[in-house]
Amino acid sequence: MNDGYVRKVRAIMASTIWTEAEDWPGPRLRHGDVAARLAERRAALGNPELPRNGGANRTDSKRALLAAIEDVGGRW
């Protein structure tokens, strides 16, 4: 890989932060507000245990990663 290619890739992948409001007609949601509403709804339902993904289509590497997480006591 040459240096010019690396610079081009970095330029393409550069993250930008918008400093001006976009013309978006829809509602704007704040993550904290949505998380609070979700927590209230779950509490009102008695904090049910949601069904987990069965994982029938997981790759071998994903299965290995999840097994390693469980081996160290984590719950994915």
C-alpha cells in the first residue's frame, strides 16, 4: 500500500461533526431522554427479561468471542 493511498483512505474515513443544524423537519430526540423513557416503560412492566437472539446464524469467530466473554464471567 503506498502513502498516497493511505492518505486518501484516511480522508475518506474522516469523521465530521456538524456545527450547524440541518434542515430536518422531524422531531429531534436526545439519547438521555429516550433512555429514561425506556427505563420507565420497562419498570412499569416489572422489568421483564427480554428474549435473547438464538444465534443460529452466528459466525465461528462470533461464537468464539461470546464464549471468551462468558469464560471471564461476562454476560453479553
